[in-house]
Amino acid sequence: MNPKWLPSGWELPPEIVERLGRKVGRQRAMEEQDHLLIILHAPPKPGQDEREARVFWRKPDGSWSTSTRGKGPKAILEHIAEYQAQIDALESREETAQTAEEFFEVLDQATPLARACRNMYAALQQARDLVPEDPEIVSCRDEAYACERSAELLVHDVKNGFDLYVAKKTEEMTKSGHAMAVSGHRLNTLVALFFPTATLAALLGMNVPHGLENTQGAFLGAIAVGVALGFGVKTWLDRPL
């Protein structure tokens, strides 16, 4: 009995049917009694757990039956073109991505797509080895390789684009941190210079007799001492750690 994911009415050799499970399983090709069965997956969708089967059956007389629209190798080429269309769409999104979230969204879809393309190519290469005399399978295999290459380049470009985005943001944060450090240092310098003077002024300004109320030059002396202490504190702060 054929699995539910196979089209009804297909009379495959029992040796092939026995090798099929209730679920689609991996992309692969198998051959028995000159019957070639190619099992591929539809392009993966975000959040999809189980893969949708697309099955292509080459009979001993060279005729084909497929579970999709189209006949034989043409249906396989249309299947590959669907993958390529999704890759092209993701490439456009990658070129316009501006945020980390946008890069992650593209990468999240490109990674399983690239993996499916790689397995699709392996299945068609397996089919090519099983039926080496069919040139149309060779053409399908070659198109699958080109599709796999495009998917791998897409993933590579997305990762490079994200790395460049991170590098730019890191540089911006470094510049911002440096500017804040410079501003903080300037503020600390001003505090170091004027804190002793302000402290002395506060002490001398208290309504407490200290004998210097009427002393000539006390005001200028306090300023001089405060400035000297300020430069001393600044020198101490600027010392190498």
C-alpha cells in the first residue's frame, strides 16, 4: 500500500514501496526494475515542521508521472525555479536590510532554503547516477547545483552584511563612548580645579571668628591656595594608573 503522500493510482514496484515510510523523509532517489522515483521537498516555509513531498516517477519506457503540475523533467525544472524565485526575493531583502532584525529574518529563511537546495542537488545527483543515460536528468541536476550555489551565496552574503552592520554599530558606540569619556574628563578637570577654591571660600565665609576677617590679602591668599590645591588635585588625577 502506497503512503498517503504518494499520488493515488501509482503502481510502483513493491521493492520501492517497501522503502517508503509514512512520512516523506529526506530528499532522495531510488531505482528498482528500471523505475526511478525522485522524492523532493517543496520550498520550506517559516515555522513549517514537516516537509511537503514532490514526487517524480520515471517509468522504464522513459515516460514520467509527477505529483505536481507539468510533466517529467520540465516539472523538476519548474520545481527548481520556484526555489530560485525565493532565493532572488531574499537577495532583494538582504540588499535593503538596515537593522539586525531584518538581517535575522532573511537569515532565518535563507538557512533552511539553502539546506533544502543542497539536499535537492544530492537527490538529483543520485538520480543521475542511477539513470546515467537520461540527459534531461543531467540538465535538472545542473540547474539544482546552480540553485544550491545561489542559496549558499545568499547565506554567506547575509552573514557578511550582518557582520558589517555589527562592525558599524560597534564603531559608532566606540566613538560615542570616547566622546562621553572626553566630556567626563573635562568635567572632572573643572571640578578638580575649582573644588579646593570653593571649599576654602565656604570655610572662610562661615560666620565663625577665625582671625582673618580683617587681614589684608586673606582673600587673595585663599584664592592662591585654592588654585594651587586645584592644580595639585588635577595632577594627581592625571597621573598614569
